[in-house]
Amino acid sequence: MFSVLSCIAVDHEYRFIAFAAIVCVVGSFLTLSLFSRIRNSAGSRRFLWLLLAGLVGGSTIWTTHFAAMLGYVAPFGRTFEPVLTLLSLVVAIGSTSFSFFVASRSDGWLMTGLGGLLFGLGAASMHYIGMSAYLVPGLIHWDQGFVAASAVLGGLFGTATTLILARYGKRAGLWAATAMMVLGIVALHFTGMTAMTIVPLSGIDVPPQAVSDDVMLAAVVGMTMVIIVIVGSAFFIDQRSMEEAASTYRHLALHDPLTGMPNRSFLKKKVEEGRDAISGGTSRLAVVAIDLDRFKDINDLHGQMAGDKLLQNIAERLRAELAEDEFIARNGGDEFVAVKRIAGADHQAMEFADRLRRQLDAPFHWDGEAISIATSIGISLAPRDGNEEHDLIARAGLAAHHAKKNGGDQVVFYEAAMEETSRVRASIAMDLKSAIANGELELFYQPQNDTKTRRLKGFEALVRWNHPKKGLIPPSDFIPVAEETGLILDIGAWVLETACRTAAHWPREFTVAVNVSARQLAQETLPHQVAVVLARTGLFPGRLEIELTESGLIADQEHALKIVQALKDLGVSVAMDDFGTGYSSLSTLQNFPFDKIKIDREFVRSLTSNQQAVAIVKSTLLLGSSLSIPVLAEGVETEDQLSFLDAEGCQSVQGFLFGQPLRLEQCEELIREEMQGRLSIPLAFATKAGVR
């Protein structure tokens, strides 16, 4: 050890050692950076990085050796044999390339260590081939002990280099491996130099050196540094490109491509962070789910481009409202979820939700049209409603769903009872998918009668579900689920077809009324569907009445008006159902050419107990008379109600006073009784049963 240190301190010129050290450290770092890239690449890129690592690594080892040799102080002239010197460079590059190839073949420690061992031994081979090119006027004797020690040190440090880099990687591992490579090169070279003893002999001449040591040093170090700079630049450009690509990928992985907002994955991460931040403290985490009401209708009416643009505008408004400690993400579809830490009171979460909701109050504009949208908002609070991120997000969404189911445009806190309701609705949705195919749906027909004569005028078709296990399920339980899932389109088509086919076999004076949902109305093809059904069943168009609710009309009045007019052009009657329950019933009545108004049953039931209901019914009847639109009152159950309606001029009634909804066979029996009763009374006309 002392001999090696003495060799370094006494037998070498420092400025040459300094240049050798610079090349060794810089080249080693770049070499191992390239080696890391070999292990993480495949195909042609892997081969390219292997060539570059071999070139830089071999050049680094050789230049360090050659610069140090130039700095070796000899008391006589010396020179370098060019062929062997060049061969030593080739060996350095070739052995480095091969050893890195072996080390990168497998992630196992055996192959990695073997590659490192070959790397060290290859450097030793280069050293002694290079020393054989060292020409002096004398003989060179080698201490075989130091020669063996130099080879062992090279092999050990080489093995440590590749194993450390493979085991630890990243920055710390790279620097540690670089230190091992530098130590290996230094230990190998100077131990090998210590093994050398020069015995001068007279009569042995060496050819004079063509250029000075300084020029050779500048040329060798300069060329190697050029290689290092070029390859290093290529490496770091590639590294930067990979980092940018990784950054872009991370952004894409955590953000919604349509709106640019954080996505579900980012949301989960934020909820987890927020939950951990409140752990053990008095503050709480509010998770606010924002669900857009009737968004699918907007897509259906205006197209997907309009829906996408609306989502982008909504995202912009919500982002603009966020404070520094608030977060919002698109959770998929038309749902957004916001997160905020609150001090503890529920009203703070409510204020946060209301602040976000107000941002969406102003209408959005698309293709010259104003589109208004309401929101149903649900709130869950951690730790009260759970601690797991998926539970908090799901429960906020469940509360939003509950808000939408109960009319929408409101904010609701999560309650445990919502879980059971959700499970029941999910079960209904699953069973409902096969209800039509399995023949589980059935139409009931409720009579509609003339107020004065009490004669049967027609029926309203009402769908019922005969569940194989749960029995008869009322429409109030499954129609909302059908609306949410889109199954209402299939159910509505079945109801229309079945009702028309049935009514076509009734006497011609009886009509059939069919409810059409908001989703059906949103379809451009509804008039065509009705026309096809009428043609297929043979039902006269004037005997079909389409009932529409105000909620299905106000979302896009221009579209709805076009559909209503197209239905009327077919000869079909159009009625406004549940009149008086909407926000702007009078305005709707003014804008649409209805053939009938149906007063909601709640007003009729309250006629004997509520003066406000009396006023509304009277006003509706007066309005219908003024507009020459017939009025039908639903929910008539008593003679007093019938008498009031008759006195006020209501033309038609429907309700339990005249009969509950009937199965088809009961309906047909009622028709036969009605026709027999009419035949027993002299009439000014005759109607033959079965004529359509």
C-alpha cells in the first residue's frame, strides 16, 4: 500500500494526474449513466446505448491510463509504440462493451456481477497492453504480486460498480457506483505502475517522441472530452425528452383530456391526502359531488359536441371559483367532485357547495342558444361518513343521486339510509333490463269519462311490472330507475306499440292516451316512431293521445315544439299532463299547441279542503275555456269532486270514482258493457264494435 502511494506521490507529475482525474470522474459518471439506460431500454435503442457506453467507458479508462503514463516521471527518454497503443484503446472499448452486454442481460446479481468482473479484468488487460507499448532504453521488470493485485482490484471494483448500480439505481446508486469505478481505475493503474521496475541499459535506443508530452496530453484528453461532450449531450437531451414525456404522461394519467381537470385517480389521491391531514384533529374533510341534471338530454338534443363544450365551460367556471386550499376533479361523465378541509361545522360544507353551484346558475351558450343547467349536489364528511377515499366519494355521489331523484337542483348531505335505497334501486335496474324480453311488463287501462254523461270516452295506458319474485311493482318504483338508466326508451316504445295494437281493436269512439317521457321527447325520431307504430297497428291517428309533462318540455323548448308540431301533423292529439305542478305552466301552455290539459290529481283531491287548490282548478278550467282547449281532471274519487268539476265546466274526468286501472280483459269487459248500455238507448248514430 505504501509503495502504491509513493508511486502516486513521487513518481508522477501532478498536472497530468489532474487531467487524468477529471477525465476519469466525468467519463465514469457518463459511462454508468449510459449503462443504466442500457438496462432500461430494448431493441435497437438498447444496442445503441451499449455502443455509446462502450465507447465512452473504454475511452475514459484508456485516456486516464495514457494521461497518467504521460505524467510518469522517468529519468530518460521514452516513447509509445503506436500499434500497441491503438490496440489497447480497442481492447478498452471492446471489453467495456462486452462486459456491459453481459451485465445487462439479466436483473439477477450473478450476471450483473459477472459483467462487472469482466469490466475490471478488461481494464487490466488494456493497462498491460498499453504498458507493453511503453518503450524505454532499458528493461522493464514486473512484480507479479502487484500485477495480480492490480487485476484483482480491478475485478473487485468492477463487480462492485455494476452490483451497486443495479441494486440501488437512481441518483445515490449512480454516484456510489461512479465512486467504485473511479477507485477501480485508480487502484488498477497505480498498483500496476508500482509493479513496474525499469532497469536502464546502455546501447538500447528508443525512437524519439514525435510530439511533446503536453501536445499529446492535449490531443488525447481533448479528443476524449469531445467524445464525452457529444455523447453526454445526446444522453442528456434524451434524458430531458424522457422526463418531459414522463411528465406529460403523468399529467395525462392524472387529468381529464376533455376538460383538463384532475381526473378520478388524482381525486382519490387528494381525498387520501385530505383524510390523512385531518387525522387526529378536530377539522373535517368535505367531499362534494356535483351531478348535472338532464345532461344526457342536452347531448341528445344538441349533439355530443355541445355536451363536450358545456363540460369544458363548466370546468372553467368551477376552476375559477376555487380557493388555494380547494380542489375539484371530473369524476367521469357529468359528475364533478370537489374537496375541502373545513373547521367542523356542516354549514361550512354547505356554503362551499352553494358557492360552486352558483357558478353554474348563469346560462351557457351554444350555437346561438342559451342552455341552462341545474345541479344535484351531495356531500359526505370525513370522518363522520367514513375514512376510506372510495367510500367518501361514493357516498357523496349517492347523496347527489338522492338529490336528483327527489327533483334535483338541491344540496343533500349523505345519510346511511341512502345505502339501502341505492341497493334496492340497483336491484330494480338489473331486473328491469330483462323485464321486456321476459314478458314481465303489462299494460293496465284506466277509464276516462265524460263529466256530464259519465259515458266512457277512452283509456289511459299505464304500465305495470309483474316481477317474478317481488310481484306487482308500481310504476313509482321502477319508472324513475328506467329514466336514469335509459331503459325508459325501450319501455316507452313497448308501451306505445302495445297500447296502439290493443286500442285498434276497440270501437272507434274510444281513444287511448300514452305517456311519453322526457327522454323519448328528446329523440329526434319520436314522430317517425309514432308514425311507424300507427301504420303497423292500423290505429287511426286521431284516437291516439300523447301525454307530455312540463319537465320534458322546458329543457329545450325549441326542440320540443318541433316534436309536438310533428306529432300533430300526424293527426295525433297532444295533452299537457300534470298541469299546475311546473314552474311556468302558463308560459308552457301559451307556447305549445296542446289539444288537452290534464289537471294534476293532487289539486283535485284537495278540492274540499284547500281553497288554494280550488282557485287553481277554477283558473285552469277558465283558462282552458278561453283557449278552447278541453280539460280533463285526474284523481276524481268522490261525487262531490265530480259535482264541483261539472259545475265549473270540466269536460272529462279520470279517477277511482269511475274505476281503477284495469287489466286488458277487464278493460274489454267494460267496453262491452258500455256498448251494450248505449245500444239499449236510442242514439242518433250507431257504432259497430271492432271497426277501427
